[in-house]
Amino acid sequence: MFVVSFIPAFKDNYIWLLTEGKRAFVVDPGDAAPVQARLEADGLALEGILLTHHHADHQGGVAELAARWPVRVYAPGNESITGCTHPLSGGECIEVLGQPVRVMAVPGHTRGHLAYCADGALFCGDTLFGAGCGRLFEGTPAQMSASLASIAALPDTTRIYCAHEYTEMNLRFAMAVEPENTALQTRVASVAGLRAAGLPSVPSTLAEEKATNPFLRCQEPAVVAAALRQGATAREPVAVFAAIRGWRNNF
């Protein structure tokens, strides 16, 4: 398995760096400068880029990186992404640094959003966050609910490499949804300690998300009850998800 580390960018983005020896891939390089600095400092050769979606803070550094290194650029084929050399739609299996990586279609945040599933690791962009999920800019609640269900079906040990440091903020909302959830209370304390020490709160594990992330808990009685109080029209998961996501938008 390749080694995963992060390159901080902007206010709260994580650009994931995948390395095998001196070979490298990056995930969602919104800014080329910190990526170039890290590659040069570590003597790495960039071979490829994985993009989850078209937003500028995820793809803004591609052109500059591709001008420096002859990279393969994997990206959603149905989104406007300059420099894409390998358009994807989900369902493919690609090779990254000698490892097979499965491409998952996870629309919702954007219509063509992808996630990349390697051995025990998921690079999910802005679909799933620590204790939260992405806003629905282009997709529907039904699409995002289905995308989250496909992620939830992965092994519980899967490490969740999301693209932003949003966990502490998301946990405040999760506590409003499920104040009696003891696993959530424990996570709040753990993440507060990490952030106070200047450490990242990600990756988490899928098991941790399933125990504490309200958007993966839309069939739990407490989450259903909270959704009904927020105007959910039914108890089924998509209606619950839609109500909880709408509440989060204005939280």
C-alpha cells in the first residue's frame, strides 16, 4: 500500500499525497505551490492526479503541476475540468502507484463527484466529512443519500480521507441532532484535544463515522425524531436526510 500524508492548503483544505518510494500522486490539488514545495523537498516525482470534482479549491493547481510534470489526470468526465486526461464516471478500476484503486460515483455535492477507494482507504473529496457531509450544490437529497449509503457499505475499518478540516464544526451540529449519543460525546472531546494540539482530525474510520455522523445515521430513532422536528415529511432515509441537511445549511 502506498503511504498517505497531507499537504495543507488554503484555510482548511487537505491535499492528499500518495507516495511509493519517490513516486507520487496527489488528490485534489487546489493550489500548486504547496504541492510543488513538498515534492521538491522530498525529491518526489509526480506521476498522477486524482480529482473528485470540479470546484476550484480541488482542481485549481492542475495546470501548473501538469506543466511541470507529465502527469495523468483522472477526473469526472461529465464535469468541466481543464487538463483531464482520463475521464471517469464511476465503476472503473485504475492503477495508482502499483495499487488497484476502485472509482466510485458519489453524486450529490456535484453531479459528477467521484471517490477513490484503495486498500482500506477512501478519498472522498467533499461527499463525506468528519461528522458531516457536503452541501448539495448540484445533486438531490436522493442522490447524496444513495452516495452515502454506498460509502457506508464499505468495511468499517476503511480510513476516510476527506478534503477539509470541518470535523469540530460538524460535531457541534451532530450534538444538536443527537445530544444523548455517548460515542459522539467521546469524539467531541477527542477532536477538541487533537485540534488544540494543532493536529488534524482526519482521517477517521468509517466505523467512527457510522457511530457519530448524523448523515450516516438517518435510520437511527434519535436522528429520525430530530428530522421530524425539523419538518421531515416522512421517516424514510431520504426524507430524514433532506431535513437534517436543510437544518445543517442554516445551523
